[in-house]
Amino acid sequence: MSDKQKTTPTIQNRKARHDYSVEETYEAGLVLKGTEVKSLRQGKASFADTFAYIQNGEVFLRDMYIKPYEHGSYYNHDETRPRKLLLNKREIRELEKATEQKGYTIVPLKLYFKKGNAKVLIGIAKGKKQFDKRDTIKEKDVKRQIERNVKGNYKINM
């Protein structure tokens, strides 16, 4: 390839890691239309308020926003339509069993391309309370401070 190498975008759900504690992750394929794939390759998607649910033994992604393709015609897609996730039956049963437990939900974490196919990393997650979120932020700050101290001779602020 030339100096302008093609990079496929990775769309992260940063809010999910903040609001939920993820216990287990699964990689799922995503059923898309052509114009959706083209928009995703341009990185025009959002995970805001997106969630997954199980219906009739199939897993669907709800409220994921994919911007309509600029050069698409009347074949363009609906921005927030439910999208089917491709998983094994065993994985679907595990997800179903986990979501039957109180407080657990299926949360999309990351969208990326692998060997030309769109993949979604979904996780079984439990919602965090406000004090859990503060603990996570405090741990990140301490870790960042330690890294700074290792790189240079800075004073520890505590």
C-alpha cells in the first residue's frame, strides 16, 4: 500500500466501561446492509444508548446509530433499525442465562472490522452504583500518577 494506508475505524463505547462492570465478553458478527457498511468504514456510527436483547433465540442490537451513506440513493438504510447479531447457539444460551440473573444486561463495547467483516464486542455487564464509579476514577488517577512518577521525578500528590 502507499503512504496513505487504509485503516478501518474502531468505534468504542466508552460510556459502557464507566457505567457497567463487564464480566465476560463475546465477539459477534453483525448483519448489515451495504450502505451501513460503507458508513461504518468511514467511522460514522455511535453507540449512545445502544443495548442488546434476546428475542426468539436471536440476539439483536437496538438503537445503534449509523449515519446514512452520503452517496446512497433511496436504498439508504434506517439509522437506528434493530440489527441482528450472529452468535453460536451455545453463546446465545449463555447470554440468555446471564441476563435472567438480576441486574445483568448485554452491552456493546466495541465495533470493528476483522478480515473484512463487521464485528461487535458485546459484554455481560452489571450496572455500577455511583460510589463504584468514583472508585474506578480514583484508581485511574492513582495509576496515571504512578506512571508519571516512573517516567520522571515528580512529587506524589495525595
